[in-house]
Amino acid sequence: MKSYLKSGLINLGIGAVLLPTGDLIAANPINKGEFPPPNVIYILADDLGYGDLSCYGQTKFKTPNIDKLAASGIRFTNHYAGCTVSAPSRSSLMTGLNTGHTYIRGNKEMKPEGQEPLPKDVYTVAELFKEAGYATGAFGKWGLGGPGTDGVPEKQGFDEFFGFNCQALAHNYYPEYLWHNDQKVFLDGNKNGGTGQYAHDEYHKMALQFIEKHKDAPFFLFCPYVIPHAELLAPEDTIFQKFDGNFTETPFAGVDSGPNYRKGGYGSQEKPKAAFAAMVSRLDRSVGEIMAKLKELGIEKNTLVIFTSDNGPHLEGGADPEFFRSSGPLRGYKRSLYEGGIRVPFIASWPGKISPDKTSDYPSAFWDFLPTAAELAGVRLSRPTDGISMVPVLTGKGHQKEHEFLYWEFHEGGTKQAARMGKWKAVRFGIREPLELYDLSVDIHEDKNIAAEHPDIVAKIEAYLKNARSESKIWKTAEYWPANKEKS
């Protein structure tokens, strides 16, 4: 297996520059005093679709705080998650590598708790920030290595972590405990099936405390919030009450809602539509509270705030993404490599550095965050990356390099692949299956497969796919299973 680890083995991926020394750096010049290294806050929603924000077209409810964030900065219309499910998408974000190169390429559960761990020698963006002298914190859902493994946040560059280590346990919003680094913190309000402490509120409160604690020095705050992942459950407070009765509801009976409820199943929900709208509204309120905290502390002008989602909208737990048009104009949902499964909202705000009320159609992806962070922090990046620094498109200064290709793979139901080359999008449902080809400039919903009309484009993408990935001992290529082909 070819590795892309801390050892610095060479990856000739698009978006990296090969130096005579064999080092790789961000594709743009390192920040040389043009601005002080900013605080960076990266807010990652879970299963929030491209169309689930009112600034991206949602009409069933409003997201005023996130809309305000977009109005204060730049809103991207062609940004992509690392994958179409949680763990590989987050691995791509943390390592700056696409799913053909990053270590974690699928959701793989481990016993007794957690997922397949990142190895000790994988290099993460949190370690990059620590090298630059930043305080680093993560609050929410991890999913990249269970307790006692090398994959836990505190061994992958984070000074402080509070939240769910295991993404399966994060299916339940009233857990018995959360993790504070390597210590379990039991939530007394949730004993014996109680609902006294909503997990999102608990780790969001810790995130605000982290900002306060580190206001006088550079910090990287990663907020991988679980909302609006199923289960569909929100406190029945004023936020929920605003939507109660607004929709025609189909109750959800629950999955493993008995003795195994707190082992990864989804609880029942009488009003799933109201719960979903309330959850996204709660997330929106949390974003507003983060922005208010920055203003209160007087550090908003030296803080880059990014908001995005880890993949497309889910269908689990009684969710109805068709009713909410959660994918917007895109085809597909979570677990799809069509646009609806991987294209996500992406908003960046940095007062004084990013001009307000901007929209960009620049194609970018999660693996661009690591080289972007390197340039912002003034760190020379000598590790492999598939990414390109986005500092020029964010600030409007300098030349913004572009990807020739973007690449994804997904391993549930056989090995599925997708690639984007300019306006062209290719998908195939098995490593020996024919490519489907779409022209996104005129067919954003990927309705008309025009592969037969453009054999030259198909041949170019097929040639790229032959070298787009390294083999993995864990996620091996497998033949396509016809029963699992996506129809959406």
C-alpha cells in the first residue's frame, strides 16, 4: 500500500508543486507578513444538504445567522466534501488528501466503540496549526479513531476535544456520556433514559469557552457539529415550537429504539419534519452565538470563519430531503457520488480580508483546506497534498490556481468512482463499469448521460482514473453490485 503519511512520501496529485528537494508546498506563496496569522474556526455540519440553508435556496425555514455570515463574506457554489459519508470525508479534510489517497476511505465500525483509526504517522491539519503555534480544539463528533487508539483527537494534533468519539453513538442526542480528551464525562441529566442534557448544547458551550480561553493567541477551532444528522431530535423548546404543526407529518417508528437505542440506533419521532427544521435552526443559532462571541471579545477581524457540511443530506431516521429540497438543484443524497451527495454549502467570512457579499463558482474540495491553512499560518508545507491553497480566491489577491481534476471514491456496494474536470463530471458504479458523463454547465442535475457523444473526454478521464488512487489494504477495490446502483 502506498502511504501518504508524516514521513513525506511523494504524492504527485494535482494541486501540489514538486520542488527539487522533493518537498511539497502549497501552490501559492507562503504568507510573508501580509497579514498576521488569523484565528481559524471551521464549522462542519453533519449531513446538511446543499439546499438546506436559506442563502442556498431553502424556503421551508430560514437560517438568518448563516445567511448573515454569507453576506459578510463569500459563498461558494462549487465546493465539495471529501466523500459522501462521514468518516472518509473527515479524513480527507484532516489530511488534505482525496479519498483515493487518504487513509480512511469508508465508515468502518470498531469494537467496543469508535471507527477505524487514523494511524499515528498520518499528518493532520491540526498538527499543522500546532506547528505554527496555534491552540487547537475540536468539539462535536470525531469518528476517526476510537478510545485508546492512535486515531483519537488528542493524538492527531488537538489540544482539547469534547464530544462524541464514535459516530455511531452520535446518532443519539441524549447520550449517557461524552469524551473530554481521554476521559468519559457522564451526563447526569441523561441517566436512566433522561433527556436533561442535549449533546449539541454541551459541546457547543465548550467551543465558546475555548474561544474565550484562547482569545489572546492564535487558535484553530474545529466544530464538527452533529446537527442535522439522524436521529431527528431537538429539545421541544421555543425553536421546536416555531415549527410544531407547520408540516404534514409521517411519524418515524425508530430503529433499535428499545434496549439498543443508545448503541447507535435512531429514536422514534412523531414530527420528523418539525424536528429537522428545529435542528437546522438550532445549528443556525449556534453559528450566531459564535459570531457574537468573536465580536464581544474584539477578535472578529482577525478570525476566519468557515461553514460547510461533511456530505449531502441523509434519508435516515424519518428524514424527508425531497420535501425540503435538501439537495437543491442537484441529483442524489448521502451515499451518492452524484452532485447531491458530495457538493455542499461552503461559506467563508473574514472581515477586512474577504470582501462582503461575494459569490464564487471556483471548484474546490475538502482537501484544499490543509494547504490553505498552511498559507494562512505561514507554515511551509512539506507533506503530500491533493489540495491547492484557496487564499487568493478568498482574499481576492494573487493568482488562484485551479484543479485539473477532482476525484472521489466510495466503497459501499462495490467501488464507485467520480471525477470532475472543468465542466465535466464522470461517475461509474464499479471499477470496470462504463463511465457516465455529464456537462454540469447545462445539466446540473446530471440527467443526460452524454458519454457516447464525447469519447475524447471519456478517454481522458479514464486515463486519469488509472492513476488517481493508491491501493488500500482495508478498502480494496471491489466489483459493482447491480442491486446497489443509485436511482436518485
